[in-house]
Amino acid sequence: MNPIQKDELYENISQFLKNKGIELKEGSYTKGIHAGCSLLADAINLSQTGLERAKTGIEKKFDQVRQVIHQKTAPPKPPVAAARPPAPNGKPKATASAKLKSKSKGPKRKR
């Protein structure tokens, strides 16, 4: 939103009243109306600035909340398998579990 100029509000009110048949002539009451319009314009401008600042702050906090929720609800990452270095002869080492599996076939039966 563009800021409201202090005289702009008074001019618009003067024009509105003029269209309704009331003309503001220079005097003590018009100075009071002009001062009131100036204060109102300042209040509107300051509140608009504050609202924009609050909106920015709230958006930052929402982003932080979303990030925390995402971190807490995201599925766990699968464990990374440790890379085993190859054996010196170029063949991969047989692990202890692989050795057990090959030996645990049970006794051989004759047919």
C-alpha cells in the first residue's frame, strides 16, 4: 500500500463535502479538521507499516514451525551400509554370516 500524504486526506474530505454542498472555508475549524486528517494519515501509515512487519515475522515463524514439523514427521533415512575395502587379491572378503550360511546346510544324506 502506498503511504497516505497528510494533505491528501484533507483534500479528499474537502472535495467530498463540497460535492455534498458543504464548502470548507479557511478558519479555526478547518485548521482542526486539517490537523485531524494529518493525525489520521500518520496513524494509518504507521499501522500499515506495523502490519507489514508483523506479517513478515509471522511468515518467518510459520516457516520455522513447518521445518520442525517436517523434521519430526519425516520417515527415517535408511542406514548407510559401510563400504568394505576389497581383499588384497581383488576378491571381496566373505563375511562371517556368509561363512555360517554355507556351513549350516546340515548333514548330507545318502540316497
